[in-house]
Amino acid sequence: MKPLIKKSPLEPIQKIFRRFHLTIFFVVIVAGLSGAVLWLNSILSGASSAEGYTSTIGAGSIDQATLERIKALHTSNEAQSISLPEGRTNPFAE
């Protein structure tokens, strides 16, 4: 008489895990990392929104000395005179 072999109802699932365990592992890891990146992105983009923010600096609170220094700055399209030291050449000067 042959011995009776009891089959587990979970045997097909066990076979799938035995065969594809490495693939399932990588899919779970990639899904987890993708979820973490999306979650961090949503946190960082939400933190940069300025809704409901009121500045503590009032308009017109700049002093006159700072205002004159700002007006004295040159724009990027103005020509500048470059004076090089004698006997040396600057390879980065235009």
C-alpha cells in the first residue's frame, strides 16, 4: 500500500516564491525606493510653497547707506576696465 501524500493548499504559492524569489525581492525594493523618493519630493515641494507666509521685514526698512551701495553697483552689461599687474599676464582675462 502506498503512503498517502498530503498536499498543502499553499504549495502553488510556495512554488512561485521558490522560483521567483529574487525577482520579487528586487521588485519590492524598487517599489519601496520609488515610493520613498515620491514621498520626499512631495514633502520638499510642499515646504517651498509660501502660502500664508508674511515677511517680518517691512517694505521701506532699508537704510540710506545700503541703498546708495546698491545704486553704485554696476550691471552685467556695462564694460569694466581691468588693470593687470606689471610683468604678469592673466590667462583668464578677456
